[in-house]
Amino acid sequence: MNYKMIALAALAGILSACTSTSGMATSPIEARWIGKSAGAFFARYAPPYSDTQSGSQTVYNWRGGYNRIKTEQGRTMSVSCAAQITAGSDYRIQSITITADRPGAKGPSYCTELLAVE
């Protein structure tokens, strides 16, 4: 009986960790863009290359920020950033998930250097 209770408690703990954190910024990119207009994002960085309706939300696939940078180690690299951007029916950004990133000129993430700047 104790094993069943322990297993049930462990399962409850695992499932509670799967709750959504929508609306809470967990990265500098999310802090900058969640709640802002997707139109402002796309006007600044480039339009999405595809989108999918999901109920009242739209998921946009975006790639941009093509550039050549010099890293802290002195290497020159071609970089870009890719993300999935979810917007609500009001066209406000609800989440941004980085799907492809490269090291940046000043740190580990080019996407952060590109997208977190005001």
C-alpha cells in the first residue's frame, strides 16, 4: 500500500510540474516581447515564413536576424535566429520559443542579443 501512495505522490508531483507558465517571462526575449504586438515584432525583424491556427491562437514560424558577427574569440560567423511565436486573437504575443540559435558576439545566444534589445 505504501508503494502505491509513494507512486501516486510522485506522479502528482511530476504532473504539477507540467503546468503552463504562459504570461510569465522566463527569458530576456520574453520579458521584452510578451504582451506586445506581433505586428511590431514582424515589422522590426521580418515577417514569419508560415503560420498555423490553433483555436483562438496563431503560431508563427519566424527566422531572421541574418548577419555576420565577430565573436569574443575573434571568429567571424554567419548567424541567424529562429523562433515560434504564439499570438492570441488580439495579435498580442503570448509566448516565444527559440527553435534555432547560435553563439552571439558577446555571449552564448545571438537570439538574445538580437531580440531582447529595446
